[in-house]
Amino acid sequence: MGRIFLVELKGRSYYKCRFCNSHLALADSVLSWSFNCRRGRAYLFSDVVNIMLGPQEERLMLSGMHTVEDIFCCCCGQIVGWKYVAAHDKNQKYKEGKFVLERYRIGKYVFELLVSVFF
């Protein structure tokens, strides 16, 4: 195999893998918070990092038939969502090339500036 080099995201807030805490996406790259998956809520992202893609497969979803690839965390190997490769319906073409991360498989890190007050 080889050595894994993880991308470390720089930003005020980002999403990370719930299992190993590796960075996955900036909060600024969320396109929609209103997606659903079999296990609950999910988010649509324009860009994600530190992932591996599974094989392409046809999958029937709530919005119709899509060609998708599962997304795996490159650090721990857990499935964290899927990537839309192709949409069979014209109204769903905007999803092509976008990524969905399942909410219960990711965590959000928010950087908060701590200010010390001296008297």
C-alpha cells in the first residue's frame, strides 16, 4: 500500500469523520441541508477531501434513479456518504459531481476564539 497524506482544512468550521476525526469538508461548501438518506438526515456538498470512492452502481433513491459511488473515509475506511455520478432525470442533473455526507457519520468542528480578560 502506501502512506496516507491527509488534507487538513483551514477554516472557522468544518465537518469531520465521526469515527477518526479526519477532516472531510468545509462548512462553506454545504449546498443543501435538506437531504435525506436511509438512516436520517444528510448534507449536499460541492467539495470533500480525504475520501476514497467505491465502484459505480445504479441506485434507486427518493428522487429517482441515479448512478452513484459510495464515499469512504481514507483514514478509517468507514462509509460516510456517496457521490452523484449521473442522474437519469433532467430535474436532478444539478446533483452530478456533488457529494452527500450522512449526518450521523460526520461531526462538525467550530473554531471559537477564546478571549481572556485580565483585570
